[in-house]
Amino acid sequence: MIFITLPCDINHKNRKLAISKNLPDMTKQNSIIVALIISSTFFNNPLTFVANCNTNNGVDDKIKVNLELVADHITGPTVLANAGDGSNRLFICEQPGTIKIIKDNKLLAEPFLDIKSRVMSINPFYDERGLLGLAFHPNYKNNGRFFIYYSIPSVEGDGYNHKNILCEYKVSSSNPDKALMDETILMTINEPEMNHDGGQLCFGSDGYLYIGVGDGGGAGDRHGTIGNGQNLNVFQGKILRIDVDKEKPYSIPPDNPFIGKDAKAEIWCYGMRNPWKFSFDKQSGKIFCGDVGQDKYEEVDIIEKGKNYGWRIMEGLHCYNPSTNCNQDGLTLPISEYSHDVGNCIIGGYVYNGKKIPELKGKYIFGDWSGKLFYLSSDNIGLWLRYPLFVNTIGSENIGININSLGEDENGEIYVLTQKTTGPKSTSGAIYRITK
Ligand SMILES: [Ca+2]
């Protein structure tokens, strides 16, 4: 594979080629690219381009949106999911352990599920533990099954900070706005540190459940001799894939990539740091993942079976451990990255497949915890370029409050889960719909 990193400015239609200190001769650079494309085609050698965007270069293509307040006074919103049952209700996870319903644009007072007593006690000022994941079974309308991921205390003296558990619940047969309290635990993951818990749950169109797990926390993926991300014998630093339909508590899909190897058979891909949010593009079936960076770079990956996304060898497009001359053989690099000059913690989002904003169709909408909204757009040579998602009423892509998460409704419209004051018990959470 030939790999080349390009700045955002390059070779994008309707935009003047930038002349920067880094690229004094863009014409020459374009000639090199054309030559590489021809040679890679000639030699049947896949060519990978990555847009290395540290500035917002999409001024000419600016798409303007608005944010419509849907609900506020939410406590530490972590997830917005839909049940896919035709009701178009929105289900909001609150980090301390409740799931609330927004029905017909109104937040219901009575929670869908309240498991605050099961979720471990979390620090009111900052904590990454809590209720972190929710996904409804593809056949939820008929079977009422849904899955959550949350943190519970470790057993005293076991050396772990806490456990994250994947559990199955069911809706009440008499009240669609109320879940039963019965719980089946599918998976228990011992976590050495408080942070990098992952927790994203998504069903693919293949009917399997995909689970994002962070690297175990601390900093620099410091657990184990090669870190957790590169260790195929632990769940941490992975996206997992399981079948929740054939056996209890679950089974391994027969085409998982590490079956029969010295590895956990649940692993779909590895080398992740904290894949806090990933999602399927309903149109292409591709998985887009925002993998949170360490100290310098945030990245977006397209997730594929069995691939190694690099952490802790690399942070984004850069060597991390070792800090120079790292071995990049076999690593799959991000489709886009940005430095901490731009943001500090990527919040993965969704490829837009809604109807309200046609110009966003096929673009990957995401955010940064610092309050910025962005989108990636694929150009005609397969480069994903990053642009600010300009919010009209605010006059910026920076909405000025923390972005915890994004979500999608049954119609493909996208929501932003925000919080004005930090801390999982702050009631300053608010949900906004992205509109035209
Ligand atoms: Ca990576």
C-alpha cells in the first residue's frame, strides 16, 4: 500500500489551492499525486490518502445549520438512541443511571429505566464511568429486547477500579414507555482505571451487536507490556462483535476475524484508544468511529474487520510509542485527524441520512467535547476533508458548551447532547436537533 498524508486544502473542487509554508508548490504536489494515482493503478497497488486537517479550510463549502432545543434539565446525557419501532421516541441515557424518553418533543417525567442503584457511585465533578451505552435489538418492535453498558464497583481487593458490564433488559409488555428491571449480564470487563470506558453499542445490518471498549485508562495505554490496544487477549482497546440471538448469553459470529487464533474471538478490530462513539452509515454500511486521542491528535476511522487501528503505536497519523520511527506495517490509519489546537476530545457522530438538510447527505457529522461541530466530506479522489458545521444562531461552529455525545432518530436526523457545566451529575444537559 502506498500511503500519503495531505493537507486539507489540496485538490478539492471549487477551492483555490492554498499556498502555505508547508507546501510552497502545490502544483508540483498535485503532479505527484496524479503520478501516484496512475502508478498505483498501473501496479494494482492501493493508494491511501489521509486529510491532515489542523485548520478549517472549508470556507467555500460552508454548510449552515441551526440547533433546535428538544429537551433540557437532563443529567449528564451520554446516549441518544431510537428503538427503531416506528414510534420515533428518543431514549436518553443519563450517566448516573436513568434512561428517559422524549416523546412527541416532550421529555417524559417517568424514566423508561432507573438503575441508579445498580450503577456505581460516580464523582459529581468529573467521571467517565456510569451508564454509557444503549442499543435496541433490530427486532425490538416484536421482542422488546434492548442492551445497555454500565459501570459497577469492582470486588474489594481484586486490584481493579471497577467493572463495565453489558446487560440485556426488556420492555414491559403492558407499557411501551417502561422497562422491566430484570437483568441478564452478557459480559463483564474488569477495568484497571476510571477512564476510557468506551460503551458504545450498535447493531449492524448483519444483526450482530458491536461494542466499543476503551483501552483500560490512565494515559498512554500503560497496562501490559504492549498496552491493551495491541493485546488481542483482552477486550480493552477494541471494538467487539457478538451474536445475541442464537445462544445465551451470546455467541461468536462465525466470520469473526480472530476465531481459532491466540486472541479473544469477540474482537472485530483492535488498536483503539477510546472508541467512545461509532456508528453505521445506513447507506454504505460503513462504520465511522471517533477514536479519542491522547495529548495531541483526535481521529476518525472507518472500521473494518480484523484491522489494527494503531494505538498505542500511533496517535492519529503520528508515532506515539515509540515516539519516532514506529513500525506502521499492518496499521490502518485514520481518514481524518485534527490536533489539540482545534479541539481536545473527539465525539464521534453519524453519517447524515436524514431529509431535512439535503446538503449534509452522506457527510459525517461529529463534534469535539470543547463545543465544536464538524463534518467530513468525501471528495472525488476519496479524501475525507473536515469542515466546520456552522450554526447560524450562534455564528460559529463552536456552540460554547460541552458536547458529550451525538444521536440519531428513526428518520436519520441528528441530535447533539450537550452540557453547560461539567460533571455527570450536573442537570445542565440539553438535547438539540440539528435543523436547517
Ligand atoms: Ca488510530
